[in-house]
Amino acid sequence: MYAHLGKILLTEQEIMNKVVGLGQTISRDYKNKELLVVGILKGAIIFMSDLVRNITIPVEFDFMAVSSYGTSSRSSGVVRILKDLEQNIKDRHVLLVEDIVDTGLTLKYLLENLQTREPASLKTCTLLDKPERRLVKVNVDYNGFAIPDEFVVGYGLDYDQKFRNLRDILMLSPEVYEK
Ligand code: PRP
């Protein structure tokens, strides 16, 4: 259906198998606890909606939206909060959910920021990880797939805000973004 956009890196089925496994592991690790799942908008929403439906313990949701200060200063690690949590996370078990960890700067900032709010625990879950691109060390507790340094779209990930609704994850071919 969208073969002209690029090659499939991960199929819908491969993604679902992974998400089911992550949901089981998280449910086991947080047994007898109440979990607050925090999605980082917008990329994480598709992954988060599948993940929480594979978690079998009680969960609540909250969301944050962040943006880096311009592309040129991206490596500075300065992140702006566009939307903050609605809940107080003091003494809560918080799991941050990302679609992808790239340089690690966003996650590092979020972890440092949220830690000051004194949660009972703070862990991270990402569907995709590009280890080759990492600029800062950041701890990822639940990691779906390590992927090569390719431009990927689909299942929440965008190019110019598009393609987030694709069911598979594709490596966008250069013809698309060089147009
Ligand atoms: C992406 C992704 C992470 C961040 C990872 O968000 O969802 O939040 O970049 O990159 P980093 O590890 O280099 O900091 P993006 O800013 O593209 O926004 P989006 O989620 O709305 O697509």
C-alpha cells in the first residue's frame, strides 16, 4: 500500500509481538503496584495505546509534550516543555513511554526533570532505539528494537508530521524527503 515510500523495517506483526512481550514484562515487574504511564507526544501515542492494552495491572495515563530549542541547538540538550503532566507524581510509580530514543537528549532532560518531583520510581520504555546516534548516556529499562541509523516513519513516527498512521515502520527512501 505504501511501498513507494520505502522498505519495511518492522512489520505490524513484528511490532505487535514485541509490544505484547513488553506488556507482559511490565505487568510482571509492577505486580501489586499502581502504574502511571506517561506518553511523550506525539510520537509515542500509537505505541502507548497498544502497550497499555497489553498491561494487565491497573494503569493511569498522563502525557507530556516537549520540543528542542531549534534544530541547530538540538545537541545543547535544552528542551522546552509544551505540555506538562496534569498529575502530581510524588510517590507514584512512573513509566515514561517514547517511540524512539535517538541522541538521548530528550529522555535525559525528562528524567532529570521528573526525578525532582520525587516519584516512588521512574523508568523508561521505548519502542525503538538508535544506539549509534547516542550523544548522552541515558538508561532505558524496556527497549523494543535497536535499529540502524535510518530515517524511519510509521507507527507514530513522522516525517514533516506525516506517515504517523502507517501500521508498519518504514525506512523512508531519500526520494521522499529530498523532493
Ligand atoms: C522524537 C521522539 C523523542 C525524541 C528523541 O520526538 O519522539 O521524543 O525525538 O530524540 P532524541 O533522543 O535525539 O532527543 P520529536 O521531537 O520528533 O517529536 P514527535 O514525538 O512529536 O514526533
